[in-house]
Amino acid sequence: MKYVFGVDIGGTTVKMGLFTDTMELVEKWEIPTDKTDGGKNIIPDVCGSIKSKMEEKNISSSDVTGVGVGAPGAVDDKGMMPGGAVNLGWGPLNLKELMEKELPGIKIVAANDANVAAFGEMYAGGGKGYANVVAVTLGTGVGGGIILGGKLLAGSTGAAGEIGHMKVDDEETEKCNCGHTGCLEQYASATGITRLAKRRLAEDDKPSSLRNVETIDAKAVFDAVKEGDEVAEEVAKKFGKYLGKGLANIADVVNPEIFVIGGGVSKAGEMLLGFVEPEFKATAFPPCKGAKFALAKLGNDAGIYGCAGMVLS
Amino acid sequence: MKYVFGVDIGGTTVKMGLFTDTMELVEKWEIPTDKTDGGKNIIPDVCGSIKSKMEEKNISSSDVTGVGVGAPGAVDDKGMMPGGAVNLGWGPLNLKELMEKELPGIKIVAANDANVAAFGEMYAGGGKGYANVVAVTLGTGVGGGIILGGKLLAGSTGAAGEIGHMKVDDEETEKCNCGHTGCLEQYASATGITRLAKRRLAEDDKPSSLRNVETIDAKAVFDAVKEGDEVAEEVAKKFGKYLGKGLANIADVVNPEIFVIGGGVSKAGEMLLGFVEPEFKATAFPPCKGAKFALAKLGNDAGIYGCAGMVLS
């Protein structure tokens, strides 16, 4: 029996998974992310945890097909992170090489965390069975991962799929975290939806159940939509208009078979797609508009599945 | 000595090239495109011309590494054209298989004409030396071709790189040829620039040399810019704003090393890039904005070079 490890390094915890080489999950666990000292303990901690698990399960190096690792920053196809990882305190480093030093003789595959989660959804989740997938993560921000011909697209500086910063509004005056204005993330992320809702509520006095909600967030908006709240529906339509248009532009560029929508916002379920698909179909160039839509299935485990899948594919 | 043929099927003529397998152009020629009877003579005509040339040059089938062919329609990676080619009168057909029947024993590689021209620029033109290239053709319309890791991206329905129909303006009221509004092609193609210029001239009476020009086209606009005409410069800036923004959104998706700008509009030369690059850099997500810009070098021969290059790569 051969084994694969998947390691998804996040800003708070590192999610880890041990899989068989037929992608059965044997065990998953987490370790805290130690961001002290510029995050210099993270890689030794991760590799130590892998070595302990190998010992515990009596797995030798030769039984390990490889370790896949995802990190929150741009990672090129040689494992280099030219911009480091701000959320981990890392400056520029080569993630693959550093892991190889700690785990001699074991194959390491490294990629950006959003890309890896995308790959997981393609390999074992909402996009299973497709080879040309755009995975969209609607969380605090908007991330993306692009899989073409079954392979993850890294891009020339490891920044392919950074779709959250596509410009979708020329009139926007508020700045995105990136310093630009009108980024997709400003409308389609969890925080973007909150912003759209607050803006809409400030426009007039139209009654809405959202006015009585303590915290207006994406969940509150979609819950109100389900109850038939008109203001919430306007907000959801605006969200769908921006996201549908953004995805249509992506479809014209890479012409995928399917979009897989994940992240916290996607917990609203299938109804979410009902706001996005019509705008997508109205905007995409006809030969590109047959792309399907599906919800992500693996949730927070997409990263570890994707890391393991990268090793096996 | 081995040989390769490149065949670029256009609506009026078929451009053909005979190359050595080290990409030396031996000879290029054209035959008319016979669009009668649903274009059913085109493939036999093309293959007949290849056979005549082989006879003339005393080249046997075993001396031919392959024939690359580009056609004006979506072509998937099996050579199928699910939507045919409107400009040739073709319904759905498999270009690769039909060519193989006419040229038994010779390897055929088929792709979309704009994609093939893009590949030519990557292989032997303005993008030579790069593996991740977005080629942009600013002609009557706006076409594109995307090369990632040295390979042409076809897309799931053969429509990758159809960047002319990305939506870049939400306020547009006039329709694009595709039936949508606000497509990049409406601002950045030769006809788009003419449209922008006529719109600008109709806005007020500001003096401009363009008011005395018989035919206002892209050349007239850029010629006037060179002479310091303020109205023409406004038009060029608007063109650059739309194209720069569109290319920035593409950069966020596929993160290329270089954009290669070709087509009739690119005859304006390096000054054209001066209108596009600043808007690109202001809009692209920081890790993606290092992409270089270059002008296409092969002109109308990009297609035959690209066809030959596809066979050899």
C-alpha cells in the first residue's frame, strides 16, 4: 500500500491529510500555524508532523508516493514563492526545496492554496469528471484556480487565477484591499456582499428584514432572499450581475467546461447559482456560454484533497 | 531534409507555406478560397495544391513531417469544428480527418486561425523566446490566442482566447456583431476605433484634422495623433483604456509573460503600446502586471508560421 500526504498551510492552522494512493482519506488532522520569527518554524513543524504520522502508522519513506503542499501566496512551477506569504510572515522562499530538505527522498509538489483547493474540487469534488475547470472561492476575498487539460495553471509568476482582482466596475470609488477600484472581490466576496447590502439599505427606507439583523453578512442576505425579502433580492441580483459578468469574461479567455463555486458564500446553496448563471449566459460569447455551474463539495478539505491529487496526477 | 506545410484558410484566399523542419521558409503562395457549394471544394483544393508542390519539389510523403492547418472557426483538439466556419460556408465538420483522407500517411494538425497566428508569433515572431504568451489581433474584429507552457490553449469548445467579446463597458447601447453590448471589439478593433473617433467628433466642434479626412479609420486616427491632434489623442487614450483594462483582466486569469499585439491596427507601431501599457499597469493585479508588451512581427504570415510550428512542437 502506498500513501500520499496533503498539507494545506493556512494563516491559523495547517490542515493535513493522509490518503492512500487511490485517494481514500485515511486520517486528517490539524496543527497550529506558528507565525513567530517570520514563520520559520512552519515548515519544520509540518514535516515533523508528517514524520510522526509515518512512525505512528509504520509507513516508510519508500511507501510515500509524495507530499503535496499548498500555501497562501503565489507559487511558481518550481516551488518558488517570489513574494513569500504575507499571512505566514514568509519572505521569498522555495517551499518545495525547503520541504525536500526536511523529508529526504520524498517527492514534494507545491502550489498556491487557492489553486490547490481548485485542483481538489476538480480531482475529487464538484468538478470531478471534468478536465477544464475554473474553481471560484467566494470567501473573505475572491480566489480562483484554473485547471486546463487536467493540470493546474500556475501562470508565469504563480498568479494565474487571481480573478478576485479583475476590474468589473469603472465607477467604483471605494478602494479594494489591493489598492485598485472596481475589483470583482468588492462585490462577490462575503465582505463584498455585506458592502452591497449596506449600500443598498442606505439608499432609501424600503422595508427589509435586513434592517433588523444584528450583523449583515452574506448569510443574512441569502437567508432574507429565501424569505422573499425584496431588498435582499436586489442585493443578490447585483452580486450575481458582477460575478456572472466576471465569469463570462473568464470563459471567453479559457473556455472551461465547468465553474465550481465554493467558499463560505457558497453555503447559500443552489439558489446562489440562480443569480449568477443568467448573467453569465447573457454575457459570455456564445461558443463559451455552455459552461456548467456546480457547487464545491469538499469544503475546507478541498486543499488537502487537492494537494494529494497533485501528487498522484 | 524533412518538410512541413503551413495552411492558413481565410475567407478570400488560402495562404500556404512550405518550410524545412528547422522552420526555414522555402516558399509561400496563395490559392483562392472557393466558397461555392458550402465551401466543399476548399479542402480538396488545399490538398491538391500541397500534392502539386510536393511533386514540383520532388518531396515524398515520408519527407513531410506534417501539415498544420488553421481555419476561421472554433476547432477542438481533435480537429472538430462543431460550429463549422461561417465565412467559408462550412457547417460542422472535422477538418483534421477530412485532410487526412486527402493526404494519406501525412500527420495533420488543425486549429483556429487566430490561435494559429498567435502560435506563430510565439514560435517565430514577437513572442519568440517566451512560453506563456497572449497574442492579440486588432483587425476588423479583436481576436486572441493563448499559449501556455508553449502549447496553444484550445478550450473545451475550441473557443479559448475569444477575448474580443469580453465585456468592458456596461453602459454601451450599440450592439456588437455578436449581439451583446460593450464587447472589447467595439472599442479596440479597427472598426471600433473608427466608431470611437466618429462618436468623439460628433460630441462637439473642437478642431481636429480628423474632420478633414475622407475616411476616418484607425490609421487616420494614429496618424493624427503623431501630428499632435488633441481629439485624435483623446480617441487613442480611450482605445488604450479599454484595451489596457481588458488585457489586465486577462493577465489576472492566465498570468502571461508577454502580450504580443498584431493585426492591422498594430501598424501604428510602438506608439500604440504607449496608450495601452499605462492602463494595463494601473489595472492588473500587482503579481500579474509585470507582463511585457511587444508588437507582432510576422504580419499576414503569422498563420503559416504558426501552422508549421504546431506540427514541429
